[in-house]
Amino acid sequence: MKRAMTILGALAVLALTALPGVAAQTTNATCLSSYSFLYNSKGQSPCLVAAYAAGACAGGQFEVSALDDSELYTGPSVATADTNICLCSSIVYSLMSACGVCQNRPWLTWNSWDTNCKTVYLTVYPKDVPEDTVIPTWAYADVAVSGAFDPNVAMAVQSSIINSIPQPSHPNKPRKRQLEPYLRRQSRRKVVEYRCHSRRSRWRRSPLRLRITHFLRPSSTNQEGKEHGGAKTSFFSASGYAWLGTEFHWSLC
């Protein structure tokens, strides 16, 4: 819900309040594609994350409406600041500011945002983060240092997170089809079956790796701690088959 409050120069100001009767955290704001770095790991826009973060202090009911031309989001009123302490957190301020930024709209300074807050939560979120969302790391930046939300800082933080993820060093791509050879071998006159298949890494250029998924052997006994081939194994009856130890798996594949 949008409510035009005051006019600051040529800017219409949009106040945010909890919406009675709306049992959800929602937004109709659409971010420009160039601000995708402001999205969280769940693919949620800063506007939706802001709705979740503010709604946690409002019974789960909060809507962040899209901004029209010349509008911006204001901080909480005196009454709202008393009933929704989440709005007095710099985390929510940064999320709301990012929501304005991604719509190519202006945003307030931190001092202007927290004017009506009796208690200010700087770099702190006063509630448990709702389980349906993730607050991005850049939202925890200390806005008191710069005086306002800085999208360049958010971009730098997000880039550092991406760059800290280990990159694959092998240039070859894995095979497209899954490899599942079934190898059988006689061992002490009993059939031993073990199965290998490819493990695809999350990285597209990772090398093909093999691992054992099954190692079965006919057995009719319940024994533990037997020695087999120099590796300690654990046997148990299961429809005439027994699982062998992990060490033995790797030694044969």
C-alpha cells in the first residue's frame, strides 16, 4: 500500500507500514536486470527480502510497494517505530534502499531514516531471519560510516563472495552420459559386485570422477569387524547380501 506523505522538494515520499489483513510478505516492485547483484542466494529481490525482514516484526504482514517516478521510501513514523523495531534496523534500511536503487529511484540517508527510532539496531537484525528468505551479506554493512546505503559497496561485497568460491582448474568437461559399468569378480568363490558411476561436480568444467556406490556380497551371517583383503569390513544380512566397508570400496575401484 502506498501513501503519499509529504513533499520534499519535487520528491513524493512513500511511507511503509504493515498492512492489516495481508497474511504475507509481498512486493510488486520490479528490479532492473542491471541490479541482479542485489538479489540473495534464493533469487529473491531486495524488495521481497525487505518485506520478509520488516514483516518479521509485524506478525508476518508487510508489503513493499513499487515506487512511482519521484517517490522514495521513508523511515518509520513515530508510531510505527514503536510497533515495528525491525524498521529501525540498518539491515532493513539497506534492503529498502536497495529496493529503491534497483528501481532507479532515490533513497534516504541513514540519519533521515532512523529519525523516529528510540532504539537503533546498527548492523544488527533484531529478530530471527525468516526461514523463507536469506538476508544478503551486503545488507549488514555499517551504513553509519558512509552515512547512507552504497550500492557500490554492495556490489563489492557480492563480488568478493563470488570470487572466494573455489574455481575448477581442469579444463575438460565431464561426459554427458552417466558412466555405470558393472564389474563382477570372483572372491573366495563368492560373487562380489561393485558399481561405479560418475559424480558430476557443480562446476561444469570439473574432471570426471568415479566413486563406489554399491559393494555387495552374498552372505547369510551377521558378523562385524571381519578382516577381508587387508581392510576392515562390516557385514550384515540383507536378503542374502552384505555391505562391505568404505575402505574396501575405494581400493577395488
